[in-house]
Amino acid sequence: MSLERLNPAELSPPSGFSHAVTATGSRFVFLAGQTALDGDGRVVGETLPDQFETALGNLLTALKAAGGTPADLARVTVYATDVGDYRAHAAELGRVWRRLAGRAYPAMAVIGAARLWDERALVELDGFAVLD
């Protein structure tokens, strides 16, 4: 498996994401949206950074169960109920990402959502990975 992260000089320098990722491999993993649910199905964390950490941990747990690592992520989409709050906490969220997933950034997008499946959820992450 090989992922190549591309960040053309003509585009604005990326911060916490890659502009493009090419993937070569034989096994694709589609990761369902993960929120800050604990093992009992309850949303935990009152703040966006707390919920982001749990949701990212849940996404990475699902990826690990499929045999993958954070470096295998080709694409992640973040759905936030308050994009302004997401932007305000961007530096903190970046630190959480680097601590849990490292610096091999996938292609990413942040999408504003009126609400998520569980109305207490502030953020949801889904993804796509490529494995050998």
C-alpha cells in the first residue's frame, strides 16, 4: 500500500490536511461516521475539543479493527454543528489530531451540519483508508 500526499505550491499551504492523496493498495476501508459515543452509546464531553478527541479515537478504533493505522487514512470528513466553534478551537483540535493520528494528514473537509444523529453530538468524523 502506498499513499502519496500532494500539496502543490500553487495552492495555499495546508494546515492539518493534504490537498490531495493518491492511494495504491488492495484493500479499501470505509469508516462510518463516529461521534463522541462511549461504549454504552452515550455522548461524552461537553466541549467540541472533548467530543472531537473521543470521535477521532472511535474512528481510529474502527480503523484498527480493520487492520489499519492512522497513516492509512486517505480521506476524512468532519461534520461540525458549529463551524465557528471548530475554527476557534482549530489549534487545539490539531494538537489532538497529531497526538492520536500523527502528521500523515489525509485529504480532509469540514462540513457544517444543522445537527447530527444524536442531538448532543457536536462533531462527527468519517473516513476512507487504503490498506495492503
